[in-house]
Amino acid sequence: MSRHRISDLADVRALFPDAGEEKEQHVENACEDRATSLVKLHVQLEKKGRKGKGVTLIKGFFHTEEDLRSFARELKSRCGSGGTVKDNSIEIQGDHRSVAVQYFRKKGFRVTGGE
């Protein structure tokens, strides 16, 4: 049996090449799950200042702009409608409260309103 001298942390990393990657992925997933479970979304229909046309408004996010755009893209395709991301909220053209509530509950969010 040969013995190797370890002079620094790089030698230890060489012995366990995949050890750090799993931990980083696990921590990242745990943070995402925690952020999702802490968020309480509010879904409402807003007509004020829109010339009588309704917009489904989803607010209460604490996610990045990229995450919001991803949620909006998928929700718009489910509703078959246009929409946008503004001021940390998602706006979908038309009354799609029930679809939005179902979508975000499946994603693990706590949702109020929309009925």
C-alpha cells in the first residue's frame, strides 16, 4: 500500500472529484423550494385604467426577473393570451384567474384570490 502526502486542498479534491458538485446542486434546489414555499401569491382581475378590459394580475413574487419571465411565458401559452412582466408581477390579458391559480399551485406556491 502506497502512502501519498497531501500538501493542500487541491490534493484532497483530486481524491473526491464529484463531492462538491452534488452539495452545490442540493443547496441550490433547497433554496428554490424554500423560496417557493415562502411566497404567497395574490391573483386578481384588474380593470382600472385599462379602458374596461380585464387583466389577470399575479403579484407577491420574490424571484428573479428571469424566473418571472419563464413563469409568464408558460402561463401565456396555457391561456392562449398575451401578457407581460411589470414591477415584480405578471399580467395576463383577459380573465384567467382560475388557470393562473391552478398553474402556480402545481408549482408549489401558496395562492390566494382568483375564485
